Amino acid sequence: MSAVIESIPTVLPSRFAYLMGLYAENYHRLVRLFAPLRLDEGIYASSVDDGLDLRLDVLERHRYTVDLRLTYCFVDDHTGGLAPSAHLRMYADAHVAEVLHCHTDRRLNRIIGPLPPARSEFQQRLRMSSFLNRWLEYLAEQGHSIGTLEPATAPA
């Protein structure tokens, strides 16, 4: 009996494996929602009945990577930039999507409260990937998709 107990493999994934799983899930959500690997460089907009227009910028395309920016069309009063926004890199060969940077505005921070500073780079990456995962799920529930995505121009 003790031989069986001693040979039980670890059930929970390592922290790194969990993060890579989030990267993979985010990649597949992006592919299902917007098929960004098939889009040309440029700016795309998605409008659905919720009134929150979404903007997807295909910033750069390389053989195995695509850089994107995903944002709502809200202007942050403090910075003048669009918020919330996420700068992403999709790796077509590895089927993962990494969040390079996330930005939220002060209104969102007032509503959900500021997060305490991350204790490590790993924790920061985990937070950004979790945020993207929940946001992509929400966008799908609201009806945003490749079918609602249309080429757009940058605001003046």
C-alpha cells in the first residue's frame, strides 16, 4: 500500500506550466475570436450592441509572430491614450499569446481598486495573462468576433 502512495505524481501543475497554459488559452481565444494571424497590418474595429467599441491593431507581422494591441475606444483623461489596452504578441509556431503590457485608466482603478505591486516578474505576467483571459471571455460573451471586425482608420 505504501508503494502506491509514494508513486503518486504531482497533481497540480507548476507555476510556470500554469502560466504557459494561460498563454496557450489566450492564443486559442484570440484565434477563435478575431483570427489575427489572417489579418493584414492595420486597424480594425468591432461594434456590438453593448455600445463599447473595440479596437484591434495589427502592429507587426513576422514569419512566426504577430504583435497586436487590443483596446476599447476610451480615452484615458490622465494619459490621453486609449484604455484599457493590452499589447500582445502571438507566437504562431508555439500557439501561445504573451501579454507584453497592460494599461488601465484611473476610472477602472477607482472601480476595482489598484492592485498591490507585483512581487516578481512572474506574478506580473500571471496578472496580465489572467486579465486578458477574462477580457477575451467577456468580449466573446458580448458578441465581438471576426464577423463584427471591420477595417478602420486611426482617430485624428
